[in-house]
Amino acid sequence: MTSYTALADIDLVAHLKEGDKAAFTEIYNRYKGLLYIHAYNKLRNQPEADDVVHELFASLWTKRNDLILKTHLSGYLYQAVRNRIIDLISHKKVASEYMVSLQYFIDHSEGQTDHLVRANELTALIEKEITALPPKMKAVFELSRKANLSHKEIAVQLDLSESTVKKHVNNALKILRGKFGIVIYLLYISYR
């Protein structure tokens, strides 16, 4: 029986490529502590350092047939840990930016949605009250506020005197102010 502790890294890699679990175990035992310290020094997070090292060894076993070393095993393993740390940090940065973006969306869209709902409710209430105005007053008011026609243009279009148009607009405004108050009415006018 071969004593794996006495084998050189290159021999262990040769056995590993053949699917020798004992060779893998020796590589793991030989390098896990050093790789963990290296990962921990970079990450300063024990669970993350553990994960990086364990994922590296899991990958080493599953990809053992494709393993090509251009340097020593130790150099390969240190570089692999370094690459995994860079990937982890990049992933955390992207996740952090996403969370900041999501929080911004939550903070700002909730207010916008609430604002739009309230504005729509207010508009519906005012429209209901406009609909309840007497027919001629309603027609004059809608031409004035929705079509933005002048009193003279409304008078020509509805065959009324300018003073009658002005009286209908003033009465409609008085009714709406009485129902909703001046502030709500001004908000409605500003949405138009």
C-alpha cells in the first residue's frame, strides 16, 4: 500500500486523475488549512472562507480528469482560491448594488403609487360632483376647465352671453369649493 503522505504533489495529482480518493484526501489534508488561512485573510469571514475552500476541493474532485497543471499544485490551488474570492467579492458587490437599487425603488415607488391612487380617487370624486351640476352649468364648466376655452369662445359655441358664461363658471366653482374646500379644488385644477 502506498503512503500518500510521502508522495510529491505531482504524484498525488497523477493518482487523483485516476480517481484515487486517498490521493484526493491527502491533497485535501495537506492544503485545506493553508488555503483556509489565505481565504480568511482576504475575506475576514469564517463561513465564507470555509465555503471557498470546500467549493474549491469539490470542484477539484469533479474536474479531476480535466486538471492540467502549468505550475505546482500549491500555486494552482492558491490561484484557484484567489479567483473564487474575487468572484465572491464581485458577486457581493453586484448583490449590494441590486439591494440598494431595490430599496430605492421601494422607498420611492410606494409614495408615487400612493400619490397616484389618492389623485385618482380625488379626481373621481370631483368628476362625480361636476356630473351632478345642472346641465348648462356643467357644459360651460367643462369647456372652461377641460377644453381651456375662454369665456368668449364658450359664449359663441353655446350661444350664450359672456356674462352668463362667467356666471355659470363662478357658480360651478362656488359649488365645488363648498363640497371639497379650496385646497382640494386647487389640487384638482393643478392635475388638469
